[in-house]
Amino acid sequence: MTSSPAVTPDRRHSPLGTLTVIPWCSEPTDDDPGEPMLMVYSLGDGRDGPEAGEEAMRAQLERLGLSIGERLVDLGRDSRIPITLLVEAEQAVLTLPFMKVQCPVPPEWQRAAHTKGQVYLIFAVRPWPEAVPGVEVSEERLRAFVTGDGLLEGSAHCLAPVLRVRT
């Protein structure tokens, strides 16, 4: 998996720093294409450092109406939260009020997203400075970050319906 830059605001002015996304999919089976996931995280390189970036990310997510913790928000049922996800041509386009990113995704990820009709989004509050955009991230490194020291409990979680281009 390779991460993609989402937003690289002028670090002198933004406490968020560089926001990045990384897609992955759980292991498919004969009956299930796997669970497509997309994580948004900061590199922690904002103007006031990683701690201020965590607070800024938390504030942005709470302004959207997302809670930090284990509560899963279904955006298909809660349409007041302004998050959209378009998946087409092996690209995922995630749009939020404070960022928009187009991220390449593998064919199996796209297939799973289209089959399931939704993607599991994780908005990590804790920065991940080692996973810089454009550099390959091994499954082991990703698993270690995602399952490490309270990351999931300290993140916002939602299911985003997959939008497609109509022809």
C-alpha cells in the first residue's frame, strides 16, 4: 500500500499539517470480497507540532459531527455529515469540508468497495509521521500502526456509501 497526500496546507498557517490517506482491504474469501478501508491521518508536521495537530484534527472531526472513539457512524443513514466518497477508475475521491483527496486504489479494493457499496473510514487523530506520501507502507507497518496503543479508540470511524459515475 502506498499513501497519498490529501492536503498539504502551508505549514506556517495550519496546525493540521500534511493530511494523508491510505487504502487497504481485509483478506477476501470465496463469499466475501473483503472489507475496503481508507484511513486519513496527519504527518504531524503542522505549524505548532504534532500535539497541536492532534487537537486540530479532533476539533475538525467533532465539527463534522463525528465522535472520537469506538462509535461507528453510518453516513448512508446520517446524511447531515458532509463526507462523500467516489470510487471509479481505480481512484477513490474523498471529500470533506476541510480536505479533498484523490487516491489510487488497487483493483481488488475497488471491487470490494463496489460490491459492498460502502467503505470503512478511519480518521486517525494521532499523527503517523513515518508513513509519508508516495512511499510504500508494508502490511506489517500498517497493521502495527492501526492496532497500536489506542489508535482505534482515539479515532473517528464511519461507513461511507460508495458513489459512482453514472453513464
